[in-house]
Amino acid sequence: MKITAKHWISLIVVGLAGQLAWTIENMYLNVFMYQTATTDPQYIARMVAASAIVATLTTLIMGNISDRVGRRKVFISTGYILWGISIVLFSFVNLENAQKLFPAAAASTVTAVLIIVLDCVMTFFGSTANDAAFNAYVTDSTVPENRGKVESVLAVLPLVSMLIVFGALDPLVRKENWDVFFKIIGGIVFGVGILSIFLVEDRPMPKKHTPFLTSLFYGFTLDSMRENAKMYYSMAAFCVYGIAIQIFFPYLIIYFQQFLHFENYALILGVVLIAASIISILTGPLIDRKGKMEFIYPAVVLMLIGLVGLFFARESLSVTIWGIVMMAGYMLIGAVLSGLIRDYTPAGQAGVFQGVRMIFTVMLPMVIGPFIGAKLIHSTAGVYEELGQLKDIPTPDIFLVSAFALIFILVPLFFLGKKQHENKMGA
């Protein structure tokens, strides 16, 4: 299946807009919570976990519905438009408005709860559009022979989105001008929703006539697990990788600001992202030629080395160097595992399995990882006093514990390799 220029544009434009929104949720909503409502990391962990659960349930249900309808475009376009509107609504969340709405309650608590609730609303629209429909669209419109190239480009988009946000919008965060910040990102996502009406082309696919509940829970049956064992091993590996990332990722900017006291953290992250993106793009064609499993173990070692390096790094240069090493491994692991999951997804059932994928790649990592990070911060945190209050800040231990967690990826990778070998011997 050849990828046309229009198809590439749809993948990049729609994919990038989605990643801009997820960057806001995964990195800046944590900072928004920290600056606007409370510095208690437990609230950040609860927000991440609640969002992950909503994302998983939404993807499971809406992915199934999109399979039954036999169309992805309507879910992508409508979802992006509503997603953009929900992001803009964050510009109205602050202590002053919270006090007006609930004058008898503590404004900080109300603000924190409002942020969590609105994050769940935003996640519902985002997961419908991106996790359920767009990811299924990518699977429908690619084949194993070109997925390494496609996944290497898609793996860059989260980093490009971070680069755009850090470079263009981080000054607004420094000034705590959240009102403009959310309106800009929401407007972009809304605009791409309109644009997607003209860019995205539905691929012909048969409508499903299986009973809804049967189809909904098919991915959790023993028969499905036996028939698609390699897909489940790939998702289990992604789950371990995701948990390792979520131990440190939600607290990364706070760590740079409060522990390392970097004023130029946006520049450091920009250099890291550009270098890692170049490595990912150059490696994509090699993954297609050599095979995905040939790259997974070197990528794991690369990320482990980078995480250990970040544990010891304190200066801008050393943080940048080890950040590039870690991020290069991070991107390669993500590209390889995402490609394997798509390769092993049964044809015509991409929507059904998006929900299963979300449990392994989003919900479990985002429920488990941030709480490990929060517990770690509470037990080993540095503290500083501001306006008479002691505030917890992350320490480098988050990188060392993340590296330890990542080692467990070797277990599902072993079983995946064993299953692949058995299939080759039986062929």
C-alpha cells in the first residue's frame, strides 16, 4: 500500500495537533496544577490516573463503534473540534472563579478538582478523536512493510510538539499567563479538526455485525489472547516501558525548575528533542529493512544508560548529553513496539483492539507510574518554603527508579521472541 503525499500530510498534521494537545495534558497540566491549585504531587498523580482511565474506556467503546460504523473520519473531525473547545475552557479555571462558584469550600481544593474534571472531559474528546479513530486510521492505511517508516515519523511528533510548546509558548507559562496559553492550543486543535474534514480519507472497510458487547469484550477473552499472543506480548512490553516513563515524566519540568534551578530548561529540552528526533527519523528505514526486534534491545540499553546518566547529571551540558541518549532510546523503543502492535493487530479489527492497546500503553502506565513517582517524591523530596508553606520537589531518584522499572521489559520481550521463533519453526 503506497503512502501518498496527501496521506502523509493527513498523518503529520492531524497527528501533530493531537500531540500538541497531549503535551499540554501530559506535561503542562501538571505545572498548571502545581502553580494554580496545589503543590501536593498526589493531586497530579490522581489527575493522571483519572485521565488514563477515561482515555481507556473511551477508546474501548468509541473504537468499537467506529469499527461498526466502518468510518474513522467523522470521529476524527468531530472529536478534534470538541477537543479544541474543551482545551479553551481551561483558561477559565483559576482560584478566583473557583471561589465564586463554591464560596464555602477551599479555593485551592475546588480548583484542583475542577482541573481534574475538565481534564477528564478533554480526554474523552481527545481519546475519541486520536486514540480510537486516528490510531485505527493509521493501522488501516499502512502495512508492515512501511510501518517502520511511518512509526518513526509518528514517534517524532510528540517531541516536535514539545519543541513547539517549549519554544513558542513556555514564556507564557513562566509568566503564568495560562489564559492565552490554553486559547492558543485549543484554537490550533479546533482548526485542525476543521482541516481534517478535507485531509482525511476513509479507507474502505466492512461494517461489523457482531453483537456490540461481544465485540466490545472480544479483546479480553482467552481465545483472543491465544490467537493474538504476539500482540499481547508487545503490548505488555509497552506497558512496562510506559510505567518507567511515567515515574519521572509528569514531574520533569518541575524537577528542572525547582531542583536543578535551570532558567534555560526550554532550550535544553529543545536541543534534546531535535537530536533525538533526527536519530528516530534516520533509523526508521533501517527498522523496516533489518526488522523491528533487531532494534529493541539496543534501544532499551540506550534508554537505561541515559536514565542513569540523568541521575548523576547536574549541569546543563551533562543533562543535555544524557537527555539525548535517554530520549533516543525512548523514541526507538516506542517506534518499534508501536509498529509491532500494529503488525499483530488482526485485519479489520483495529478499532476493537484500540481499547485493549490503551489499557496496556496508557491506563496502566499512567495509573501506576505517577503514583510511584509521587510516593518517591514524598519520601525523598527536597523541600523549599514559599509564603510559609513547605513544598515538595522531585529529586534525581525518579530517573534511577525509572531505570530499574525499565529492566522488567526483558520479560515480555523474551516471551515475544520465543513466540516468534516457534511460529518460524512451525511455518
